[in-house]
Amino acid sequence: MDFLPEKIDEYAVAHSQAEPELLKQLHRETWQKVLAPRMLSGHLQGRTLSMLSKLINPKYILEIGTYTGYSALCLAEGMKADGELHTIDINEELLDLQRKYFNKSDYGANIIQHTGNAMDIIPQLKKNFDLVFIDADKRNYPAYLELILPKLNSGSVIISDNVLWSGKVVEPVNEDDLDTKALLQYNKMLNEDERLESVLLPIRDGLTITRVK
């Protein structure tokens, strides 16, 4: 589902920073070789992630859901030179493709890959994060939020992807649609938790920016 008319979307892309060449290559290889390439962040959302990271200038970044590594590279653009980006994905088949592009970038040594269930990995990370990007299995979004909140300082930022879920969040929900139910709960949690302040933006499939008070 497109939330903006195609011509408006094209205009927005045309008047945003150009997509870096390395990310163009990763975008192309993802569409050629990997299942479900629409999961890729893409040019406009990628530049949004890059801009937010540059404004925040985080030292420690956590990404839940690596896919082929496009969003991690965008987030790393704003990371401090001595920072770390920890990225988690359950699909070990994508590890080599991710690392190939991480190592081609300026941030390869600062990006740490974790493979497995994020619910098990997050509690093992002994850091407080300045920036978190959540773009993984939707039904676990509420649980991820509970796990990461103790690891965030005042002023830390959470970026949540797919929060409009192709418009399903404003339609009647099927009883067996666990993903939409989880997203509705998650969006409510972000909006009502007094420790947080959020704005939901209709970028691609919905992107919420949340700041810890």
C-alpha cells in the first residue's frame, strides 16, 4: 500500500540527498538475489535514518532486524567514530551478504552482527543505547520495547518501522492476525507511556520516532 501519490513520492526522493553508491549496489544485489526485497529500507527511508542518526550522533546503536544490512549502513553514517552498532537478525543465510557490504563501508569494524532470536540476545547486551531501530517480526514489537527500555538513557531515540502495516492498523482486524494486533498494542504503548514522546510519520509503511524523556 502506498501512503503518498506516486508523483509526490518521486518528488520527495528527487529532492532528498542522493543514495550513496554503496547502498545502490546493495539495493541492486538484494533485489537480484534475496527473497522479499521489499523489506529493504530503500532510498527515502534510508536517507531519513541517516539524517536522524547524524542529528543524534549516537555512540551505541541497536538494530533489531538486519535483513541485508541497508538500514544498518544508513544508521552508521551518524555514529561516533568510536561507536558500535549492534544488529540482530535470525536469518544466518544473510550474514555473508551483510558483512560483504559492511566491510566495503567505512564502518565495518564498528558493526557487530548477532544471529539468533532477539528476545534472547538483547538481555545479553551489556550496554545502554543512544539509538534503537526496530524492524523485525511485528508480533514481538511490544516485547522488544519492554526489553530495550531499561537499556535507554534520557534523550535516547527509538525508530520503529512498519507501524502502519499497509493500512491494516485502521481496518477491522481478523481474529488470527497476530501481527496487526501486536502493532496496534505497540503503537498504543508508545503513545501512552509517560516516559516517552512519539511522532508517527507516514513514510513508506509508517515510521515512528520516539524519544525517551
